[in-house]
Amino acid sequence: MRIFRPIVIAILAASSVCAQERGDWVACVGRIVPNERVQKLAPVCPGGAQAVVKELKVKIGDVVKEGDVVAVMAGEDAAKAALAKARAALEVAKTAKDIKILQQKNLIADLEGESQQIGNVISEKDPPRREREELEYNQTTLARRIAQSRAMLPLVESNQAAIVSQARAAADEAQAVYESYFVKSPVSGRVLDTHVKEGEAAPMEGICEIADTGKVFVEAEVYVSDVAKVKVGQKAQITCDALDGKTFDGRVVAISRTVKNNKVFSSDPSDYSNLRVVRVKIELQEPSAFANLIGSQVNVRILAD
């Protein structure tokens, strides 16, 4: 295959020269790209554990919505049990908070009631001096205990709230860890490729690739010598070997402001691929025809106005 690439490039270069002479179209090559960048989904590995796919819920070509689960990782059962334990601890902490605060309030109410009873005895029965003095002493002691108990109430409330907050944070952390075992799609789109089977460790490429194929574009690489002839709004014709050479219509929607090396061919200098190009974005009029051809190479003619 290597010996044919210089020939292909020579043909394209000749086409470009011809286009310059005729002035009615510009020839270039490009590749099919989705509306947004391709999302490569990789799992999170809690605690540095190896990410093994327990269940793969999608296959190539499936349409998914944002937030849909595409894979479940091994270890999900243990994470679920840890979450249940953390939630139970949170409920215990909340109940203990209510009990502690209620106990403190009941203590204050009991002390106030006892003090009130002593006050009633003093005012209603008019006890002898010695008994009165003892009752008044007890009432003073109760008043001091009431004041102390009232001062303790906000401290009890604060302490119990902190315990509940700590338990809630632990539950939230357990929830986050549990959810990390479910790999979800960050976008709505189509599954372009999968890189793993159930029971296998997730590779560096990730679990799968997803992209929004509702709109499909061509990222064309126009030679610097031709870019002056290209303008936003111009019509384009696209052909692809995978579609039996059928011609599809498109329109230029954006032109890059920078000059870069081309990416369509190999970067090996022996392949004559180190060409300076400007990337031109072309929206396809029939995106559904290319929905399963993301990344494929196409030939492009950008027509003059």
C-alpha cells in the first residue's frame, strides 16, 4: 500500500493545479467528523483497583442519551453494600441527634417544673422559716442547674449536628464511589466503537466511543495555495469509497485561521505527507449516510461561487 500513496497524492496535487487553472473548484481530501468531538469513555478506578467491565450495556451503532449507563464495573456489589452501611449510619446519627436534643430539653423542663413546684409550696403553704430557707436554697440550686442546662442545649445541638454532617458526608462519599462503578454517557449520540468485552479490564482506549451524529461534517484539508479561493457558504461535493463513490452535497461553514500539517495521510516524510494545509469545516446535507463512517477519509470538491 505504501507505494501507491505518493501516486494518490500526486493525483490530488495535479487536481489542485487543475482547479487553480480552471478556477471553478478546489480539490482536497478530508475526514468525516461528528458535530462535537468523539467522547472516549474511561472508567474511574476507586482506590486504584483494576477497572474490569462486569456488564457492557451497549454495542456499536446503539443510540444513547446523556446520562445513560453504558457499562457497569466489577466491584459494584461491594460498593452498594458500603453505601447501604453508610446510609444506615446516617439514619442512626439523625435519630441519636433527635434523642440527645430531646433529652436535654426534657431535663430543662423537669428542672423548671421542680422549681415551679417549690415556688408554689412557698407561696401557698407559707412554711416555717427553716423549711422556707431550705426550699429557697433548693430553688436557687435548681435555677443554677436550669441556666447550665439551657447553656448546654445549643452545644448539644451543635455537636449532634456535626455528627450528622459527618455521617452525611460519609454517605455522600459512598454514593459517589458507588456511582463511579456505572460508566455513563456524557452526551447524547451514537456508539461508534467498543474496546472491551465483559470480564475484561478496560484498555487505555477506554470502554467505548460515542459521538453526536445528528450533524456530520467533513474536516477538509485545503492546500495553502488554494485556500484563498475558499469562502464560507460555498457548496461542496463529497465522495467516499465506502459509499460506492456516490456524490453528496455539503456547504462550507468554517475556515481555520491557522496553517497546519495535514493529518489525513501518514506523518512519515517518505509518504510525502508533510503538507501545509488549512482545515475547512463542511456541513453535510445528508448526515445519516455518514453516521457510521466517522473518521473515514473522503474526497472533496469545493465549488466556486
